[in-house]
Amino acid sequence: MSLIIDIAWTHVRSRVRQTGFAVAGVATGVGFSIMMASLMQGSQDDFTQRMVNALPHITVSDERRNPPPQPAEQMFASTEIHGLTPEARRRGIKNPLATMAAMEAWIPGGVGPSVKVQAIIRYANHDVATSVIGIDPRREERVSDLPKQMRGATLNALYRTTNAIVIGDGLSEKIGARIGANITIQTSEGARISAQVVGLFHSGIRQVDDGTAYVLVKTGQILAQQTGLINELRLRLSDPMTAREIAARIENDTSYKSVSWQEAHEDLLSTFIIRNMIMFAVVGAILLVASFGTYNIISTITHEKARDIAIMKSLGLNEFTVRSIFVIEALMIGLVGALAGFLLGYLLCLGLGTIRIKSPFIDSDRLPLIYTYVHYLLAGLVALASSVAAGYGPARKAARAHPVEIIRGAT
């Protein structure tokens, strides 16, 4: 084995310039693939984190996922009824306090009650459709990041005045209302109140910042025109990735519609799958192009070392040994290129991290990057595999050559 490695190293070292270009090609492919993977996964994780933290992990509403079956359909299997108006039921979750206590007994996380009402906010001749959510500020920290997103006041400011309201900074810009402004809230059912803006919040998601406002639970009940109404339970879990399974169990136990954050943003998550496929395709193309450099250098070596191959086979080296020499040469180029690519990729990520971006649509002024050994491991393995694959073809051809034909100049 030492003889094989020694011969392979001699071949690679004898052509420093070509070997250097091959190593540089592999290093460039590995480095840029690490940079792209870090940037794309970083931006995806940053967006997912903002999306998950901006909203509850699970929302339990007083709706039913499927309409209740008709009595005749339950009695007779052959009965099918169409066109009937579903039975009007009282709005709200029954026994919300008992339901919350039952959930808190087994769910690893916090539960908070809320009253959600669709309303129109009017101020200075501006009418904007808004989701007004009645919350309990003492419980809100357990179910969302709203207390951390407040601007100009804390969430306890909702207790300072009658019908206090907190609106998103995007909504504030739309209607021109600032802290201290008196606005009008009107629902489709005729409820109308005057509220005072006591604070702003910024979640980083435009849909939320432009169309959401928060009031106390009792204010939300006034807008809904139903005392004691709780039509939503919002949950925040210790592990957000378990939201889908826990939501399914809650819906099975309570019969109320439970929506996890994965279900609510299923369309966005599906685009991430396509995005990742594009990323791996581009990274694979970069490494594939780099492997052609390895193929070129191994082909050149086998062509120039034809007489050396004949001499080695004449001395008794079999096809496997000769083939192993050139495969190891390709492996050496791939290994050195991968190590150099690791350094290049790290430096490229550091360089991207120093770039400052000023945009009104982005909260952070830095590119989100992820540093993980997985990117380096995958890029290195692909680089080694492509280098070996690129070197196997010329090595196989060289090993099959007959020594007599080479010496006589038949090739």
C-alpha cells in the first residue's frame, strides 16, 4: 500500500501547475457551495423563526373542522341531506377555564385565552380592516413574543385607560395614528367604541404589523357583544416542531378546530422544499464542474505515464494495483481541494457577514448565516466522491492497457 501511495504522490507532485489548478477547482466548488448553503439555510431559518415566534404555535378556535352530522344521517346509513342550514350555536369555547386547565396539565408550554374580532379601525379619514385580539397581558408572555415586540410602552399599558389598544407599527403608518391618538373601532355587527392607542408593536411580519391590534379581553368581549366570550385559545410550546401532533390531539379531545403553525403556513413551507431542491441542484452543479478539472489532470497523467504503466505491469503489478494508483491520485486532489475549500467557504461566510444592508423591509442589517459542520461535511463528501468518480475512468483505461502494446508504441 505504501508503494501505491508513493507512486501516486510522485505523479501528482511532478505536475505542480496542473495539480494546483485541479485543487483550486475543487476548492472553489466546495467553498462557494458552503457559502450558498450557509446563506440559504440562514435566511430560511431566520424567516421561519420570525414566523413561528410572531404567532402562537397552536390556535384553538370555537369553530368545527367539519359541520355536525344531521340526525337522519346518523339514524339511517342510506340518507343524504343537502341544502339545510346548520344549527346556530352559541359562540365561544365552552368552559374555557376548565379547558385551559386540562391542556396545561399535559401540554409542555403555555396557554392563553383571547377574543378575536374582525373590525374596521377609523382614524383621520382612513378605514382599515383589522383583526382585533383581546388578550390577557399577564399570560401573553407565555404564548407569544408580543411583550418583547412592544415599541414606546409595555404591554401593561393596556391597563392604564379605558378601551386601550396596541397596534402594529405598519398599521400606525397606514392611518397616521401615534401613541395617544383616539381611534374608532367598529365591527360588522354594529358594535362601536372609541379607543386610545397606548403602544405600538413590531413583529417583523408585514401581514401582522399592518393588520393586527391588541386590546384587553373585556374590550374584545364588548366588541363581540357577548360577555364572557372566549373564542380562541393560543398555545406556545417548548418544542415548536411538535405543534402538529399536539394540535391533532387537542382537536380529538375537544372537537374544536386546532391549527398548528405548520398548517397555517403550509404554503410557505412547501416553497422551502422547492427552494432547498434548487439549492442542492446549484451546489451539485458547482461541484460537478469542479470534478472535470480532476478528470482532466488524471487523464493527462495517464496519457503521459503510459510507458511507466507498461513498466509497472511488466514488473508484476496487476490491473487493480495500477487502477488504485490513479484513483488515489484523484482522491489526493479531492482531499486537498476539500480542505482548502473549507477555509475558503469559512472566509466567504465571514465576508458576507460583514456586509451591511439597509432596507425598510428587513429588520436586521446583516445577512443571516448559519455556521454548521453539516455544510462542510456534505460539501467535502461530494467533492471526494466526484473526484474519485472523475479519476476512475482514466484509471480503468490505464489499467487495461497491455504493456507490450504500449512499449511498441501501438497506443
